[in-house]
Amino acid sequence: MTALVPRRARRLASLAEALLTPHGMDRYLELVDPMLVRREVRGLVTGVRRQTPDTVTLTIRPSRAWRGHVAGQYVRVTVEIDGVRRTRCYSPAGSEHDGTLELTIKADPRGLVSRHLNRTVTIGSVLGLSTPDGEFTLPSPRPRRILLLSGGSGITPVLSMLRTLADEKHEGDLAFLHYSNGAEDALYRTELADLARRLPGLRVVHAFTHAKTGGDLHGFFSKEHLAEAVPWYRDAETFLCGPKPLMDSVRETFEADGIGAHLHTEEFTPPALTFDTENAEGQVRFARSGREFANSGKPLLEQAEEAGLSPEHGCRMGICFSCTQIKTSGCVRNAKTGETSSEENEEIQLCISVPVGDVEINA
């Protein structure tokens, strides 16, 4: 008899959903409490702390639709700023075996969403979340030797890997090499020291790029740093996340050593896109800046930059959502899918949106 109750409840919920079409039950539940929604993922901020002057660490309790993440993946976070929904990607820093969600976000001086999250979000705020995505994950079974290498706020996905390995009581060799400007910018120092005490096979190494004291290593990444910090790095699987100069330098070193196959990164490979610049028509207008120019047939981000504008952007390939803006009118073609859209007041990604005729952007 008791088994019938959940089934009956599900049937009633489905009936209610049908009766509430076209808006669906979630549109009404969120008026009562945004965390009650059943199909969308939301997150309630339960903790806010500041490890460094330009970062914020948010502890988040996800709603019932959250199914957890795999260490190294990223999640899309959506907030509303001045009545407009904005989405950006961030990597959880917690273990995949922990039910909570932790994000550490560095405020980019030009970053609309990162500045909002740093300055505005408080305990009790509700964020929109996506299901996790990304292939930058640990293999199973786990390698015997693992090097985790990061720089700045790129620490989060590899820290998630380390915390996951700690929860699994990993018995192999582990090294965590992290680059920051100096002690005041070094994220998670307390947590890393605690993990080093818990895991006998773990060595944590802090490299300070601008400070000459206080760290284990000083200066920018080099092969000498690797040899000193992780003598066995050639026999390890290495997982890397950080700013582009660090990632380029590490790749060059590993390729020169003939061990590039053992280096793992979040590979954002640009899609092969083609643009019809000869038959482009119409005008492109960026309303708030007052700039207007002839459509060249290239993606809107490139056209804006060629016109002297500097829109916020990140990956330039339609993944990170940093360049999202509101198209108030006109038609655009998604350069990745070929689909066109003429909807007014819709969010588009400038880096992969090509104007089809006249287009106006609220930027």
C-alpha cells in the first residue's frame, strides 16, 4: 500500500503539470520559493567567504534536480543583472563525493557577471545552475602517479580532483603544484595544508610568480620547477588548468620531453567555421555605445572589436557564455549550428553570432 503513495504523488504532479500548461508547474512554484522548482537546477547560497581581495568563495545547496558533478567538470551559473539573465561557466572546487557545491570566482575588472557575484551575492541568494559538463576528468581506474598543476583561479577543477582522491583515500603518488602572484593571492592554502596532512603520498608546492619570499618556488613555470617539485613527473598523468601563458608553457615543456600524451587539459578546440563576407548586407548597431557600422559578415564579436569596441569575452568559440549580450532586433545566424533567429530581446553569444541583415545589440 505504501508503495502506491509515491506513484500516486507522481501521477498527481504530472496531472498538475498538464493543467498548468503552457507555463508549467515550475513557473508557479518559483513564485512561492525558487528552490521548489522540479525540472530546473537552482542553488541556494549558504556561505560566502573571501580568500583573497579579488575572489569570492560561495557554498551552494543545489535544488532537488541536481545530480552531482564529476571532479574537473564545469557548471553554467545564471544570474539576473538589471533585469537581464546572464550566464557564465565555473568549475566546482569540491569533491564529487560531497553533496554540496562550492565555487570560487575571481572578479574580472571587465567581467559583468564575475563582479556581480563578488559584490552582490549574499547568503540566501538563489542562482540558476546547469547540469555539469566537460571531459576534463580523472580516468578510472585512477593512475598510480598524478600531478595536478594550476594557476590562479584555475585551481578549482584540479582541487576538486584532489579532494575527490582524498575522499577515495588514494594511495599513489600525488603532487599539487599551484602558481599565484604571492601569499596574499594563494587560494585554498589552509585546505591544501590539511589535505597534505591527511594523504601521506601528497606533496603540495606553492610557486609565487611575483613574490621572492614565502613560497616553495619563485618565478614563472619552468622545467626546473618541475624537476625540483615533482622529480617523477615523466611517469605521471598530469592535469592542468590555469591562465593561457601557464598552459602554453607547460604544453611546450611536455611536448619537448616527449610526454605530451600524459598532459590533460580542458580542450576548447575552435570549431571550423566559414563566413560569407562577400554577400553580407545590413548595418550593425551597438545601441548603448552609439556605434554603428556596415555588416562585414563576420561574428559580432569580431565586428565590434574591429570597430574599436571591447565587449567582454572569453573562449571565443561559444562555450563560456562570457560574450552574451541582448539582441534587441534583427536576425542572426549561429555559426556553429547554422540556425537563424529573429526573436527580439534575446540573449546571443557575440563570438558565434553572425548578422543576417540589420541587427541591433543592447551594448
